[in-house]
Amino acid sequence: MNKADFFAIFRRFRVLFYLDYIRFYLQKITRNKKNRAFKKKYPDVNLPPDYLIYESFHLDYAKYYLDGYDTAKWLVGLLGDYKKLESVTILDWGCGPGRIVRHLPKILDESCEIYGTDYNKYSIEWCRNHIDNVSFHLNSLNPPLAFQDNSFDVIYGISIFTHLSEKSHHEWIQELVRVLKKDGILLVTTHGEAFKRILSTKELEKFNKGELVIRDKVKEGHKVFGAFHPPQFTNVFFSEYVKIIDFIPGNNELVKPEQDIWVLTNVN
């Protein structure tokens, strides 16, 4: 029995969420010294409440803030390969507590308009109160978004489809296409081939058949609700709604598996 098979038992009995909450408190204890050192070194950095950081990433202040900045720089560089990032509207779909989007005003040209949206009302409330030059909006777990048709030149969603059901995959891609301008860029990440090594025996069998693997029995959208995307499935899924202009497979040789990157465009 591998690790995934073991935790599948807790998922089946719907207690995995409670185990995850215990993990949160363990991280508060084990990372307390490191996090206090970060706050001492960067006293002017506003940080979200601990659980908001943990729920969207890890309870590590340096990774949240410093790695968030590095990720924002990487994202802007990558998006710049497909769209000139001047006088454009950009949406962070599933922004959480602002790990990436909070840095964009410092990196992008000031002519850009930046938006963030999320279903977690506590994350949106915190972002509105602590992050400047970004317009934040609350959505529900299901569409629609609070934007008009053809609102955005660029939309990105980092590890959002990875926590949605198959039904929600179809509902959300249609909604993203609705608010994306023609020839706009949609960049999303998924759990691809690199994540096969963390799947249970039954999950791996399904994945190898090219079928979407869903880890449910918990609240959809939460970090312990998982979706794993064989490239065969994802290619067909996206092609139904958008044009795929680039696919960057995740690196499987790292300590932690790396997500696949899909760069898409609206041709409607």
C-alpha cells in the first residue's frame, strides 16, 4: 500500500479534511521559528491570516511572499511571450490571499488593469483591505463571474482546475471564455504526468486510460479536493472550447512534481 492508497481510506470515510486541519496546526508549530524570523526581517510586509496562507499554499511566510514575487516575475515573462503586456486587462482567477497578484502592480506596466477573483470571502476581504492597485471580486464556487463579456486580455489560473470536479471543469472553461476577449490569452496549470507518482493504484489505472482522476469526499475547491489530468484528457477538453497554442509539461525529476502549463486562446 502506497501513501495515496493509505490516505484514500481516510478520504472514503470523509475525515481527510480534519486530518488536514491537524496538519495545519503542526505546521504552525514546526515553522513558527522560521516564520517569526521572516516577520522580523520584513516587518512592513502585510501577511494574511495563517490559515488563508496554508489553505492556498503552505504555512511558510517566505514562500508565500518571496516565492510569490518570483512566481509573479516568471508569469509575466511567460505571458509576455504570447501577448504584449501594455494597456491590457489581466485577471487572476482563483487569486486566494494574493500570493501572486499582489506583486503584479510592481512588475507590470502601469497602463495595465489588474483584477483578482476568488470564492473564499475571507481571502477577498483581506486582499481588498491590504493590497493596492488591484480590483478584487468575490465569486461563488460555480460561475458566473462578476464581469461583462470580453472583459480581459489575459486570464491566468494557477492550480485552480486541480481542485474542481469534472462538471465544474466544463462550467468554468465556458465562463472563462465568456469573459476573455477574442485572441486573449488564458494560462492555466494542471496535475499532469509528473503527478502519476503520487496516485493510488486505482487512480493510476484510471489516469493511464486517459481519464480525469478526481479525489473528492471533501469540499470542492479545498486543497484536499484533487483533480489529476492525463494530457490526453486535457487536450480534448480544452480543444472543445479554445485553441491550444502551447503546452509545457511539468518536470518529473524534481523533489516535488511540477504542474503542466497550458497556454490557450479564445478564437470565438
